[in-house]
Amino acid sequence: MNSLVIKPRNELLKKYIQYFLFFNKEGNDLITYTTFPNNNLCLAIYKENDINYVNDSKNNTCIINKGNKVFTSKFYGFHKMPFNVNINSCLDQICIIFKPSALRAFTKEAYTDLMQSDSVFDIFTNKENGILEQIFEEDDFLEKANKLELFLLTNLINEVPDKMKEALQLITKNNNFTVDTLAKELAISNSSLFRLFKNNLGQNPKSYLDTIRFRNSLNDVLENKNILTDIAHLNEYFDQAHFINNFKAFSGYSPTELYNKISVEQNKLAWVYNEKQT
């Protein structure tokens, strides 16, 4: 399976889109991979695939088979456990990875409805007939990305609320906020903070902050596997045991186990990847 990460080139679009991710696979051999909770939101667009996504208290699995529908588009994000993907057919997939809260620059539709839809691409109102056909017909990934950028720029219709921008800027500078301290810093109540995050991120503030801490500790583990005590302290866990238990809750592995299993592609994709499974 081929995969490629391409960052947007347009300066305005860089505020909203983290990167584009392209997958291409030929043949029906089984490929599986596992990714881990993150705070971005992925719009995945498939050509001629059937998508069976199960997300409950015990499962977070996407099974991809050959399908009859020309295009299927789904949102994935806000995971509280590892995300397992099983690909049982050929695959032609495009992912648009939105930065936190960035989706609100394109639509005001409710997150609950969007996460249940298999035709999410319909949120874009300014689209010419056949735009997906034009994008998927391109063989060159860079040209696909260029067409996506032009399309997305025509669909920028909203501004992210100032309080949401301020909250994300504060977290970027200090990612060890609690819900209480973040609400105090923003001079709003906890309930107002909850509504702000749910309406603009689709996540409550505690889930967002917990996931940020996990991703920061994951990055630290990949760079410094032998200093777990330091990583625990740096990310303000109570102790090493608390850090390891929290890490396993998000990833399914201890830090050392995951370090030995993980593949990192282009410094963007941190996943456990298995090809030609039987």
C-alpha cells in the first residue's frame, strides 16, 4: 500500500488544514494498521469501497471492502482508544486532516450528525459537479492536493470564534492546563467552556486536554524510550505508574511495547502497521 502526506501550500489554508493524506492499494490482500487518539479530525473520502465502522465502548474498528457506491465520505476523530483499520480490497482514499476547531470555518452543522454520516462531503456547498471525479482521476498526488486546496479555499465561509482561538493558543503555549484553570484563564465558567469546545471542536475540554497530553507523551516516548520517569514528570502525571496506565488506556500498549511496534512515516503517521496478514 502506498501512502503520502502532503502539507497545504496556501498560507490561508494552513490555518485550517494540517495535511492531506493519500492512500492507494491494489489487490485484495489483507492489510491492517492501528492509529492512536489525536485531536485532529479526519475527513476520509473513498472511491468504490464499502465502509463498516464500529465505534463503541469495546471496539473502534473500520473494515474496508470493495463496494458499489462511487464515493463514500466519513469523519473519524475524537477516539478514546486505538483505531484499527482492516483493508480487504483495493483502495483509493483521500484524507483531509483538519486542525482543531478548523471544521467550523467550513460548516456549522452539528458534530453528532456529521460523525454518523457516510456522505460528509455534502457539507461543502460551493462545489461544481464532478469535483470528486476530477480529483480522483488525477494520478499525481501533488496535483490531487492542488485541486483539493483550490476547492477548500472556495468553501471557507465562517470564522472560528475568538474565545476558541484564544483557548487553543493558550493550550499550545501550556498544554498542562486543567479544565478549571483553562476556564479561569479565559474568564468564563466551566459550563461555558464545555459548550465552546463541544460546539467548535466536537469534544469536551477534558477529553481534548487528555488527548493532547497523550500525544505529547507519545512523541516523547518515540524520541526517548528509556526515560519514562522524566516523560511522566514532563507531562504532569502523578508518577510513572499513572503515566503507563494512562498510556495503555489510549494506545493498548505500554510505552516500551509501543516503541518496539510502531512505524513512523514521514514524521506524521505514528501507527502499528501489518501487511499481508493471514
